[in-house]
Amino acid sequence: MKLAQRRKLADWLVKEKQMSQRKAARLAGISRRMLVYQSKKDPQQELQSQILTIVERHPYWGFWKVYHCLRNKQK
């Protein structure tokens, strides 16, 4: 059983069967920390993709041109 499936099983046990997180995690074979873990999306990821898109279209633009282009889009 994959980790994602184990996490879903533990969540189901907690929500539907009113089992404690500790017992649900133990039955699913995962740690309690993994049960409550939520990954954090990189906040710079979207900005980086926007910069790369602009640079692909306009390879000779410098930093300031790209900066002002992004800044004007956000207004």
C-alpha cells in the first residue's frame, strides 16, 4: 500500500470511525507526523515560471525590462 493510500485510510478512520489520530496512524502504518503533514508550495515557483515565459519570448530583454513588465501586469 502506498503512502498516499495509507494517509487516506488514516484520515477515513479519524473522520468516519471517530478513531484517535494516534490509533489511526498506528493501524495505517504511518507516523502521526505524516498524518498531519501538509507540503508547502514554493511561493517563488509562480514568479519563476512567469519570468521564464517572458525571457523565452524576449531573450534580449534585461533584468529591468522583465521587472517592469511583470510589475505592470500585476497592477
